[in-house]
Amino acid sequence: MDALQVDVAIIGGGAAGLMCARVAGLRGRRVLLIEHAARVGKKILMSGGGRCNFTNTGATAANFISANPHFCKSALTRFTPRISSRWRAGRCVSTATELRAVAAQLQSWPLVASGTEGYRTAEVTLGGVDTDALSSTTMESRHVPRLYFIGEVVDVTGHLGGYNFQWAWASGHAAGSAA
């Protein structure tokens, strides 16, 4: 049996992995995408309560939490929500206006969390690979050449409402453009 010949191996078939695979593939790279779930992109379809949030047109670096608040700027500048909206083959699902209206109505209501549904249904995680260890332009490790980290595995967490997808698209695009 011949050995599998790949230029780029991507672990994770979520939004960031799919974007990275697409961009690297368009650049002529032979891509292997490894995903443990039965379907790639499953969380994309589940997002927004099944409405498939795709991005948030108001996404800026201010919408993200990270030990280095400037890290996400390069990728977000090069793959903007406007590009994400055009990239999607159909209509863009934007939640910014809807969220502002709901926030204005609910701002004075006290909400107390009573628990979680656990990691199985979590939409976002906090923490990840230290951004000081990565190039903000390419997402490449500063310690191991040709090793890239993207999406929610990186210490960049967006607010709910499409921001994490924008980070996934932008960081996947950055790595796919470099790998």
C-alpha cells in the first residue's frame, strides 16, 4: 500500500478546520481533514439554536477575550465579516441588530444561572494555546515550524452571537493561506 501523501493535515472538521482545508486546497495543497464526529461541520449547523449563525457583521477585536487582546486583529482584518458574508453561498445570518434589540429589552432583568448542560452542548470554550506562542499573521507555532493552531483551540474567545465563527473563519483562513 502506498503511503498517504499530504501537504497539510488538519485535526478537527469544525468551522476553522473546514476553512483552513478549503483555503489550503485552493492553493493546491493536498489536504487531509481528520474529524472524530460522524459529520464535519456539525456544530455549525447546530449554532444559533439550529438557525446556523454564520458570523456577526459587527465583529471587531473588542468582541474577543484573550490574554493578548491584540492577537486576533491581524486575522480579523484580513478575513472580515463582510468577506464571510459574501463567502457564504446563500444569505448571511447576521444577529447583531437582533441581539441589540433583545439586550435593550432584557438589560434590567436579573438572570441567575442554575447550571449548564455540560461540555456536550457547549458552544464556546475559554482558554487555549497561548497566543504568545503563535504568529498572529499565520497562526504558526513560534516553537515548532509548520505547526498551526486555529479556532477555539487558541486562547481567543468571542462573545456569543456569531463572533466565534468569525474567529474560526479568520484564523482558519490565515493558517490555510500560510500552510
